[in-house]
Amino acid sequence: QYLIKIKDLADVIKSKEDLIGQLSKKEEHSQQLQRQYEKRIEGMEAEKAKQQLQDELRVKKLQKEVLALREQQESLRVRMRQQQEEAEQLKATSSQKINELLHRSGG
């Protein structure tokens, strides 16, 4: 009877050890999965940060381009004003010369 109890206890101990072994494997597997997910999340965060940096650089580049275009536009306006002033001066000078010539030939 003692032998039967000892054998039963041995069986119970063996089944408990098997269960512990299975649980340990499950825990190890879940830790591996967790590490994989953490690596994947880190990768996603790194990619997101990289994308954000690229976007910021793109925005800065576009801002510089816009600024350059504004400066170019302003420079063109100034040149256009100068051309208009020169044209008006030429017009005034030429009409003055025409009047002088008309007075000379008329006089």
C-alpha cells in the first residue's frame, strides 16, 4: 500500500514536472514573441522618426525655394520699374528733341 502511494506520488510529481516544463517552454516562447514585437515597434518608431526628419528637410528645402522665388520676383519688379522709368525718360527726351527739330525747321 505504501508502495502504491509512493508510485502515485511519483506519478503526480512527474506530471507536475512535465507541466512545469511545458509552461516554461510557453513562457520562453511568449518572451521571444514579446522581444520580436518590441524590435518591430522599435523599427517602426525609427522609421517614423526617419520619415519625420525627411519631411522636415523637405519642408525646409521648399521654404528656401519659395524665398528664392520671392527674391527673384522682387528683383524682376525692380528691373521692370527701372525699365519703365528709362522708357519714360526716353519718351520725354525724344519728344523734346522732336519739338526742338520742329521749332528749328519751322523757325
